[in-house]
Amino acid sequence: MQEISKGANVSLTGLGEDAGSVVVSLSWTSASGAGDADVSVLLLDENGKVRSENDFYFYNHPAADDGSVQLLGKTPTDNGDEDRISVDLTAVPEDVVRIVVAASQYGGARFGDLDDLRMTVADRSGEALVGFSIEGAGAETAFIFGELYRRGEEWKFRAVGQGYETGLAGLATDFGIDVDGEADGEADEPAAAQAPAPAEDPHAPAAPGASGAPAEAAAPGTDAPVPAGAPADRAAVVPNPAPGVSPVPAQSRGRSPRTTRKKVTLPKVAGKTLAENDSWRTARLFPVPSLKSDKEREVRATSVLLSVMAQVPEFGRRLTAAFGAPAGRMQTFTEVPLPHGDTPKRPDGVIRVERAGKLWTALVETKTNGNPLKAEQVQQYMDIAARRGYEAVITLSNDVALEGSPMVDVKIDGRRKHKLSLWHLSWAEVAHQAQMLIRHEGVGNAAHAWLLQELLEYLQHEHSGCHGFQNMGPAWVPVRNGIDDETIGIGDARAVDVVESWERLIRQVCLRLGGELGQKALPVQRARRGSDPRARRGAAAERLCAEGRLAAELRIDGTSAVIGVVADLRTMKVRTCVDVPAAEGAYPLAAAKRLIRMLAEAPADLHVQSLVEGENGPRGTLERLRPEPGDLLPGGGAPIAGFRLTLIKGMGNSRGNTESGFIRSVDDAVDRFYHGVVAHLGAVEARTARRG
């Protein structure tokens, strides 16, 4: 192995015949054996900047999809750690010219607290090729150990040893990455002078300058720095939001970059599995396949959910805040015996939250596998909670609550001074909130994110019984058959039950879509504010009996698009549609061509219709219109107000608990329409979908 000094460089090809794939190792020791640092890797283009957020690899983004970079993790040594990174140089994209290898510390820790800072590069067989030791580390909280860079057709290694006193934030800024979030305070001292630059290879790219004084992250609600190594205090980084604008170098700022407690989210795409084939199943924290009875499912589901609520504060708070619970220390319990007459009752769970010496308590009654809540059982828990001065009873089942349609009929004694509330939570809402946190909003640390991911895997397993709304109810088949043979009459009470089930289904579709997108998706109600929900459902039931159709609209937060959904029980088709306004002042043919270009990736069977004031314009499938967009132009030169986009899908005819079920048909239709059509509309603002 060849030893080189700071600033020196060497050709990897000249050191070994098998240098196309290398393993880079960073190591350090400490007197106590407790010191640690986090490794990060940045892929840089010819401008010395990352191309996108995917070019930054760290503990929460450990591997590249193309296999070029993979963080292999830490290996304990006698008095420290060795962190290894696999780099396949043959797989590195052509526009990447430098690979920077760095490490950083947090919460007041400094590299001066560590000894024997060292970087080595070995070939794929493990034979060490080159080594470099860093000496004289002091107040630095981040170090660029070294870099691999292209020189013609070969790769070279350069020993950098560049320190930063502003930690990962200062290092990241120099490479076009912006720090997401701000700390509670800033450093008061100006940035320190730039560290002296190492000697350079005249052909090697220049290294960035050092940053200024450090800024410590503080725990929420305190002034104390977070302990070193705590995963919650690591700065989150995102690419610079202003493409083409170079960030101000760290050393030129009067104040050091501000950091915050990182919010950990999990990638949407799972990492590459190490299984030999699809029959290998990942070991799960909450196993499901052994569940055999409904009672066993209820007990397991309650315990799993309540334990995660207590361990992940963001999740527990999210689920209970709407029920009036304060923000505080939460503890959860299962199968708690409570006196009630001659025989004590055992609610499925109890939630207790303590704040400022006061307790908020809720009893939990759980149902899984589509089993309905029992009014008598819930009434008993209401009575127990009232006598004991508890604040709430929470029911949890696959059903989705509707305004003006209680899940169970119970009596609440209004004469009691102590207020007691009855709330309902669906399993679909639980899964939605878990997905929002781990995919979009983030939680305090990686362990919490992993717990929520395991909970989500449990809820989505086919044997858990927690799949959300799954059955259109006993009135579904008679009403559907009555519409098919035209024997159902207006005013049939069963039609109202079907309309309620339809509303529950649409609400669940919104929850699933919103969790996937990270945005609220809500049903659109055309009725006047304050109108009676029962009267609105009665009118919808009459339309169902007369026309044989169930209709709904939903809107995704942050957009003006209203997606229309119509289930026609006579033709057994589900239609999804959206109206797109034509660009103001555009010529009709130009507007039609622009729309067709935007829908280049949309399904070929998409129906496109031009909207003309007072009448319906020409229409056709996207497959036919792509070569001839002029077919959308109305006769007589009439102006086009917009376009209606419609997808038509056959529906299942069972009660919703099989692959061909009606519920699955509607869910799939909305999903296909959004991802296949609406997501491609870009900046075009879709307006309210009209009904024809």
C-alpha cells in the first residue's frame, strides 16, 4: 500500500489491475472508544456541484440506484470505528467528474476529540492500494478526507484533509446543497478564516474553502445542545432551489449556516433486496400470517397501534389531537379491567396523556376484518368513562365516519358536568397518517421512521384485517340488482345506505391518494354550507334510483383540479374526468396541439372532448387524436373554452372483498386517472369537472 500526504494525488490504475471497483474506508479512534462521525459522499459535475439531491449519499440515502455508490456501514474497532463505502467506478455516470468522501459530527463534538483519522482505498479483492492520515484536527466538525476524480480515461485519488468548522451545513453549501430549516439561534462570531489550501495536482479540480464558526442545534423547547451522535439533530439537506445560482461560499458569510433537528423520511422506493428469490420474506417487527381469529386480529392490531403511538410522539399526537388530547407524555395500555356491575369490562385499549400534572384519558374499542361496532358494547364503555371522569371513547374499525351518520347510536347523559366525547377513527386514516409522516413530513429520528414503516407493512398485510372500508353493505346487491332490472323505486330506503357507503368509499380513496402524494385530497361537496347531510344523501339516493349512477368529486390540496368520479351501475362502467381550460388568447389549434403534447404519456384510450360555450364539441380517443389534433376543432370557428379528459373503466360486481370488487374498481380507476392523466397536466390549471 502506498502512503501519500495531504494534497498529493495518485493514479488508481497504476496501483492495481483491479481498480474499477474500490472500497473506501474512513476510520478513527478515541481514548474512551465512544467517538463517532457520519460518512457522506457527494457526486459532482464539472462545475463542482451536485447535479441533484440524488447525488448526496448519507445515513438516510445510503445507495445509488445504479450501484455506483453504496454505504456499507460501520465496523467497530478496538477503540473506534471504521466506515466503509463501495464505489463502482465503471458505473459512475459520465457527467460525474469528482466523488468527494467526507465525514461530519454533531451536537458540539469536534474532530479534535478523535485520534488516528485515516482514509484508505482498496480494490474489490480487499487489497489496500493507498492510504492517507489526517493530523492536527481541532475544532472542525466536518472533514473532506479525500476525493476520486477523472483524468482522461483513468481515475485518480487525491488526499484532501480539508476541515470545516460549520459541520455538514458548511460543507454541503459549497457543493450546491442548501440546508433545510433554521435553528433557534445563530452564532454571534464572524466566520473563521479560510483554512490553508493543500498542495494541488495541477490537473486536479480545486477544493472548496473551509467554513466559519459552528452553530449547535438545540433540542425543541430547550437551550441545551443535543448530545453528539443523536440521530435527531442531523441537518437535512436538499439541493439548491435556485438552479444556476451559485451559493455564497461558506467562508464569506458573516454568520455560520443555521441548522435544525432533521426530519427523517423514508424513500418511496425500497432498497434492492438481498433475497435470492421472491419466496424469501423480510422479517417483520409485527408478524401477521399466524393470525387466525377475529379476536386475535383485534388484540394484535390494538397492541401494535397503541405501542407505536406511545413510542413515536409525532404519530401519537397526530392521531389524538383531533380528539381534544393535549400535547404531553403519552402512555398506552391494552386489555385493562375496569369495574362495571358484577363483571368488570376490558376495553381493547386505554390512552393516557399527561401535561402539567393533568391526565387526559380515552378508552379504545377496536374492530378489524370488517366487523361492525356493537352499540351495546360502546355504550358500556361510555358509561364507564363517564363515571371515572375520562375524556373520550375512541372507536376504531374499517368503516369511515360520515358527518350526520354516527357509527353507533349511544346515549350521552347531558346532565353530567364532566364532558365526555365519542370519536371514531378508521384504519385507513391510521395508515394515511403513518404514510404522511414517513414519506413526506418526517419524524424525529430513523428509528421512529422504521417503526412507522413496520406499522404500515402490518396494516397493509392481507391477514391483518386493517385494510379500511371493504364492503358496500347488505343493501348493495339488492339495489344494484334493482337498478339492473329497473324494479327499484324512488324513495327506497336501501338506496340511502348505498349512498352512505359510496361516500365512505370516496373518503377512503382520498385518504389513500393523499397519503401517496403528500397532499390533502378531499371530497368536494356542492351543497350549501350548513345544509342537512341526511337531506343531501336522500337527494343523491333519488338520483341513484332514477339514473342508476353514483357520482362524486374530489380535489387535491394545492391544485384547482377537481376530479369527477361516476359509477354507472347500468353500464357497469366507472368514469373519471377532469376539465382543463384552454390557454387564454391561444388559437384553437395551438391549444389542442399543446394539450396533446402534454398528454404524451397518458393512456391511449383517454377520451378528449373540446368544450364549446353552450354545446359539446368534437371528441375522440387520444390514440386517434395524436396524429390529427385538429379533429378537436369545432365547426364554424367557434372558440374553445377548454377540454374534458375522461377515462372509462369496467367495474367489478361483487361486494368489494375480492380482486374484481366494486371498491377496488373505483380505487384503481382514480389511481390510474391521476397518475396517467392529471399528473401530466403540469402547470395547466384544471377547472371544475362538469357533469354531462
